[in-house]
Amino acid sequence: MNLHTFVHALEEVLPPATAMKGDRIGLQLQSGRAEISRLLLTMEVTDSIADEAIERNADCLVSFHPLIFSPLTALQESERVGRICTRLIQHNIALIVTHTNFDSYIYGTSAILAEKLGFRKESFLVPHGQSEVFGMGIVASLDAPLAMLQLAEHVRAILHSPVRFGNGKYPESQEMVRRVAIVGGSGASFIDDAIRAEVDAFITADIKYHDFHRTQGIIGLVDVGHYEMEQFVPEGLERVVRIICQKTASKLVIMRSERVPNPIRYVPNGAEYLAAQAHVLKPSA
């Protein structure tokens, strides 16, 4: 398939206009390539992912996180981004990024999380203009109410990560969560949107200490790891690429990365978290 034809088809499903301002998405490296046939889908591009792309003969990487974000003034192999870019170019591996335009997709990051957690999606947390199929974050309801501790334990079990949480709007003895807001990744800037949505709890990552203070008695917070919030994205990207292949009658080989790009480790029992995260990336039997 022609590389630019694929990029155009991807942008038809995930329009750049639905990404957050300043995001770095689209074709980041062409690497001298006009045609593609073997895609490797990943959440992040690391040295290990570059190795995997080379070993599996991928000619195009589709990544959720941008490799190139800040303006580059040089490509030097002593620096991470320069080193990885150099390797991909040397092996003629193109790189395409879809980031917050996938976050805002109706079947994007937050919707996948709700599905994995067994919650029923009601609406977007912040709709994108007049569009019914794009928006940031979601509001979801639980089939049965949970106490905050039970919610935190459920999130930990499904997302394979230590969890920090703050008590919600009710005293602990009466505290039951029936509706939640979810923003995949670093979503603390959406706390006030979650409060306006009148949900019982907000699930996201990278929440500041002082946010836990200011929300006491207002909304429960559940803070899980950034990687863990987004680890299911390659699965969602595969669904998008299969839609494109169906529409274009293309026979692209679609592979999901099987390497965990999470740079964070945990104690105690860190090996258990890592093994569980690796299991998520394995293809279904």
C-alpha cells in the first residue's frame, strides 16, 4: 500500500483536527519509503521497539506516543530520539503517530479502558464541538456500586499497576461509586470537568498531591500509572487499521508489539506487574 495513501486513510478515521492543539501527529519519518506492507503497532517507540521492528521485518511503525515532539536541532546517536530516528531511517522503517486524535475517538483510549473495566459508557466527558464520535474522556456507569477501596482494587487488578486513590464526596462508611469519569493517560487537567459531570469518581494518571487535597469531599480520585492507562491502545489501533484494510481492500500485515515499553518499575512484587503487562500485549490464541 502506498504510504501516503495509508496516512490519508488513517486521518479520515482519526482526523488531525480532533487532536489537542500542539500535538505532534501524522507521518514523522518517511525513511525513504513509498510503499508499506508490514505494520507494527505500538504505544511507544523505544530502542527495544526499534529492535523488534527490525527483527519482525516491519516497514512501518504506527505509534501512539510521538517519538519527535520538541523541535529537533540535531540528530545525534548519543541522544535517545536521534538514535532511534537514525536506526529507523537506516532500516527504511517509516513512523506514523496518532496520539490525542485517537484519545478523542469514540472507540479510543478512554472507551477501551471502560470496556476493560466492565463499565458502561454513557457519553464523552468533554465532547468535541458538534461531533458525536469525538471527545476527550468518557463518563461511564457501573453495573453494581463499589466502595472507593473496591474501585481502586478493581482498577489495580485490571490495569496491573499500583494505585493511589483519594476518598470521594461521602464519608467512607457511606461512600459508594456508581458513575465514573475516565481520561486515559495524564488527565488531571480534566478534574474540574469530572466534577461538573457529577460523577462519584475520576480515573486517570499523573494526579498531583494537591489535587487530592482540593477534591476531598467533592469527588473520588483514582490514579493509576500512565503506561497502564494506555497499554491497550495497540489493540484499539489494530481495529482502526483493519477498518482501513477493509475499505481499501489492502492486505497489510498487521502486527502488535509484544514488548513492554513502560520505563517504570515497582517494588514490592514488581515482576508480577511486569509479567501481567507483558501478557496484555500477547496476541489472542
